[in-house]
Amino acid sequence: MAKKNEFRKSTNSVRIVGKLMENNLTIDEKMKRGDHTEKAIKGDLIVDMGEGKEVKVQFFTYALKSDGKKNKQYEGLVTSLREHKSAATVGLEEADIVEITGAFADNTYVSKTGEIKEGSKIAGSFVKRVSPADLESGKAEMGGVFDIEFVVSKVKEDKDNEDKLNITGLAPTFFGLCPITLVAEDYVDADGDEIELVDALSDLEKGQTINLWGELDAIVVGGKSKKGSLGKASKASKSFSIIFNKVTGGELEAYEDGDKDFDEDLFKAAKVERATKLEGLQSKDSKKSTKTASTTTKGIKKKATKPVEVEEDDDDLPF
């Protein structure tokens, strides 16, 4: 398998600061690892980056490293599980502000309709509490940022906005290639300078290695009540956030001579492995999906079985 450790060292980082809304970490005393079981921590943290923009960060790690030594990442997550206060448990005012560091990871799955959905998720590594003083001093700032090196797959104009680019690609990670989707628009920075990203990035070519960075942003859907001319206002619906990765900058010149490109043969091999994995996901889903709404055998009507969720491949972390 062409894993990240076979490629040159590359950039893939995400950092999020926000109010801890939900702490859904749990300890599993008997998580499968190879031919035996070990203690592990898994689950997710949901963080509000500000203005109701919530992002889910997923975690998984074993208590021990592969060499049998204690895993500091595990110990840090246990501290978060036991000590960090979430809005769900103590209320919004008393909830902790936390900083999470992590990276983009593959989040490809088969939908209920049998379609392959390719995308990324944020896999967290470490969590720490942020003090109010750090926020006031500017040492920490609410929000999320990313920095990613990847190989371009496609650059196209947004169908609803000709002044916006949608950039897709694949980034090497430890468990294979991860789909990356970014959005780029021109903007005016804090100094009043216009940053023309669209022109600079529209000429990116398929197969080109690039390093872009930016901010995690979100569109908040729902969460509003409605007041009519009669009676009480309607109960507010539960809101949810559609996260997108907004480019604010990048490095182009350092990649022009091709010296920083990912190894071509390794990348081709990784793409073949990914294609095989996707075929396996679809095949596994087709075998487990519901055959019919109902069947009749010798005059006896039988209910169809429930659709079965697709299991993660053995090479994936069991989030």
C-alpha cells in the first residue's frame, strides 16, 4: 500500500478553536487491533467556531503505541473526556473553549441509495483548554484554519457564481489518498489589499502538486423560529452547519519546477489502490443492501431486512 510514510513529508494540518458543544468521546476496553484487542478511545467533539458554525472532529487512538509504550495522544484525550466541559452538560456559558489540532482524512462511504460519496473529515490528534486570557490577548482566536499539500484533480468555475472557483484534489495520508475540496474567491485583506485568487488559481492543471491554506467556514442552516400574526412563534428548528474550506493563500512559485511534486509512480499506485477500495465498498454494499421491499414465498409474505451500514475497510481507522 502506498501510504504517506512512503511519500515525501507533506503538509496536512487543521487547527480549530471554539466552544465545546458536545463531548462524545468514549473508551473502548476491547478494541480490535490485528489478532488481539486493546484499550482505545474513540468518538468526536463538536465545536462552535463562532456564530453557530459547528464542526465535528473525530478521534481514534489506542492506549499504547505499536511498540508497547504509552500513547500521549490517548492520555490527552482521556483528560478531555473527563475534564473538558461541554455546553450539552453544563450549559453554553460554562462550556470550555478548546483548541484542537488534527488533519484531513478520507471520509468516503456508500450512501443509502448505493452511491459512492467521496469527501474528507477532520481527524483530531490533540485537544487543550483555551483560557479567556488567551482569547482576550489574541494569543488564540476563535475559528478554524487549514494548510494542505495535494495533487490537483479539477479546477472549475462555480455553477452559481462565476467569481468563485471549486478546486478538488487528492492528498497523501497514512491510510491512502484523501479527497480534498476547496473554494477560492477574491477578497480584501485586513490591510485593504485585494487578493486576486481566482486569476492566480484558475490555471492550475490536473496532476499539479500545490500547497494552499485558508479558513474553515460554514453555512448555518435552520435554528430559526417563525412569528406569525397569530399566537406564539414556532419552535426553532435544530440548526446544522455545512462546512467548506475557503482558500486565503498558497504557494505557487516553489512548485513550478516540479522538484516538490509527489513521486509519480507512488501516486499512480495509490490511485489504483483507491479505485480498488471504492469498488470493494460498492460491492460490499450491494451484497448487504435490501433486496426488495417485501417477498412472497409459498403464500407467506416476509418483511424485507433493514439495510446494513457499510463497514469500514480494515485499512481505515474505526471512527
